[in-house]
Amino acid sequence: MSESKSQHQRKEGEPQYTLLYHPGIPGRGEYIRLAFEAAQVPYSDPANEDKNRKHEVYSKIDPKFTGSNGSPPPLAPPMLQISGAGKNNSDLLISQTPNILLYLGPKLGLAGSNETDLYHINQLALTALDLSNEAHDTHHPVEMAAYYEEQKEESLRYSKQFRELRVPKYFGYFERVLKGNEGSGEGRYLVGGKLTWADTTLWQVLDGLHFAFPKECAAIQDKYLLLMGKFYPGIMEEKGLKEYINSGKRLKFSQGLFRNYPELDRQD
């Protein structure tokens, strides 16, 4: 049997979507998981379902892998494999967090009500992911491959700037977005009057910041009444997300994208 046929033939009840990401950490894969959970659409996460299936992730980023069935090789996880959605009914393989979310949003009912909403949602999700990247750089400001302890002095300096300048810039921006959409979203949604992937993405960033910088978030929460007072707790009550968050299935923050180093947090 050819590769394309064997790939797209699924067993009965097997999910169409397979998330390929590192095991054990939420990381950037969590932005994809939250979209599935919010939409209550089944998906497979093989590296976290069975430690013996890690090869399904790493074989796709092996230097020898050149792609298949018209899908170019990904550079890194997260990757999404969609059964039967590629050329000639083969599997489609795509990567890059915002690209995956842009693909999934309309299919999962998380893309607003019209085409204009689609691009506003993507704009806001990209901005939230920019904040996510800057949060990551607080513990790796110099070298990606070096340990935190090897760049601790630079991390202390970068984190101070991040807390005092960058967080207020982003939080103030999203507060304005929520204010501008208050008539439709009631302070709970960024675009329109229902949940989108921009909301789930921003929520995950805020949750990560609460883990990494708990003192800073506690100190400034009253400055952002919509963002921290309505949006952040409100998203946790959304059907699908509430069940997921309370189920114990969600991976805990640890030494991944968001990390808690008390010395990088507010000290007063």
C-alpha cells in the first residue's frame, strides 16, 4: 500500500487531528490544545499520551526528513497533522503556532462571524504570541542553547525592563482592545461576542505570566480592570475550557516557555 493511502486511512473513532509536540511541557503546543478543548473537538497528542510515541514528533524534524505528499518538512514543533486533508487525500502537515491556529480557527468555530473578524483575530493572537516570546526571553535573553544560570545577570536586567516597560505596554493595549469591543464582548472577548482563538491564546499567555511573575501580576491587576478582572477569569469559565482546566489533563507549567524564577519577579 502506498504511503499516502496508509496515512489517511484512519481507524474508526480515531481523531482527524494530531498535535505533534514535545512531551511533558505545555509550551507552544498548549495554544493549539486550548483551541481544541474550547471547541470540544477530539485530537491526538501522541508524545503526551504514550512516551513510546515520541518518535512521531521527532521523526518529522529529523535532518533527513524532506517532507511528504507535498508538505515541506517542519523546522520545529508544534506541528499539526490532519488526516486526509492533503493532496490526493494524503495527510497534511503544517507547523508554526500562528499558522496552525489560523488554519484551525474557522474549522473549530473560533474565527468570529465574518472574514474581517478572521484577520483581526489573527492580528491579536500574533500580538499575544509576541508577548509570549518576550516572556520566554526573560530567562534566555542571550543564548537559546545556554542554561539560565549562565545568563542570570542578563536575565535580571532584561526581566526588570520586561516587567516595568513591556508588560504595561501589552496589558494596556489589550485593555484598550477589550474596551473598544465592550459593546459586543462585554469585556470578556477580544473580537465580537463569542470566543475566538485570540481569546484562548491571550488567556494562555496571561496564565503563564501569573505562573512566572505572580508578584508582578498581583501588584498590577487593579490597573487593568477588563483584562485581569473580567477577561482572565471569564475565559476559565468557558464551556470546554473549564472542564479541561479542572480535569488534571492540562500539563503544568515547569521549565518550558514560562518559568518561575523568584529573583526575576517583583521584589518589593
